[in-house]
Amino acid sequence: MWFVQPKQDYIPEMPWKHTDEPALISWQIRSRNYHTFAANILLAILTVVNMVGAYVVLYASTYVFENFFLSTLTGGGMFFVFMLIAMSMTHQTSILVYRFTEQSAEVFSWKPQIDSVKPFLKWSAIILMPIVLVLILMDPSLLITSLGPLAMGFAAWMMGSSKGYQEIARGSRHEEIDWTKTEHIKVWRKRSMIALTYQWKPFKRNSSYRPRTHLLYCLPEELDDRIQFFKEHLPNAKYEEGKIDIP
């Protein structure tokens, strides 16, 4: 599933632009790089909605199956599946890979959920279809239940055949950071984040300089090493600690 991913070293695999420059430091991390409080609230709301929906399905299925075990299995299965879907929406994570050289810095980021959702939908459809066929043979009025596995199989096929959809779903990004121009370093230890702020021009012509901030995510046990690195290489930048605003 999307929350169980094998560990992999992505740093050598990235198509870095500045491979001619030796790396001073590089690291990768999997993180929720967004405002997590709002996402947690939304998950709590969706959990309540799913619980109500599962109870309604359980109550209704007792009249269809007239069997408490099958009814409980139906309601519980619905709750489990829809909670996985809810978590895939509210608790998405991104893989971020950083590489800093003397003159430049690059970061690649993407969401790996699409890589695990496709096989999950595929095997769910394969497993559920025989069960649904048995139910239909027992009661032809349950033909509508076949829509679930068919929809899962169709969605898995679309994910595998549409390269454009995969690019959008993965949210792949590549950014360059003018880190040598950093004027302000801010650290938020609670979330192991470092913000580098410098002046930049969005357009080469007819535009004024404005502050630009890049958020760097670190592993908690590596945060102090990252802070020391930036302090050593950016001695003139102002340093402070505190909460960082996350988009």
C-alpha cells in the first residue's frame, strides 16, 4: 500500500542538471510537505462520515444476507476500504531529494502514492470479482455489486495506460535554489524544517526583486547536521528558530 514503501536510495537516480559540480551535501526524505493540521481535521471528519456509512450498510445488509457475519464483513470492509481512500487523500506524502553544490542546489519531489494505488486496485478487483460472482449466483438481484470490482479494474487500467495521468497524480517537480544568496535561515525544530530566504527576480526584465523562500525537510536526527552545514556555508545569513508558515 501507499503507506508501506520499500526504502530506496534515489539520489544517484535523479537526472541532476549540475552533475559537473561535486555535491557538498545531499539527502532524501519522505514527508508530508503541507499544512498537516487541516489535513488531520479533514481525516477526522471523513472518519465519522465513513463510520456512519458503514453502519448504514451493515444495517441494510442484514435484510439482504440475513446473516450477521456477512453483514459485519460487508460494513467493516466498506469502512476499511473507504478509510484507505480517505487517508490517501488527506495524508499524502512526498519524496524529496536534495543536492547542494558550491554554486547551485536542486530538489526533485513527487508523490509515490500512484505507484501503489494501481496494484492495490488491480488485486482488489481480482480478489473481489469471484466473491461477487458467487453472490450473484446466489441472488441475481445483487448484480449491481459487480460495479465495484469493475470500477476498480477500469481505474487500474487507466492509471497504467495514461502517462499524462501518472505525471499529474505523481505531482513531479524539479526546482533549482539560489542558496548561495540566502539572507535568512529559519529553523522549525518541531517539524524538522529549514527555510532559506533570498531575493530574486521572477522575470529577467521589468521586474523587481522580491523575497523567495524554499522549505527544506529533514530527518529529525539529521537536523542539527543540516543546520551546521548552512551556518558554515552561509556565515552572513541571519539565523533564527521558530514556526514556519507552510502553504
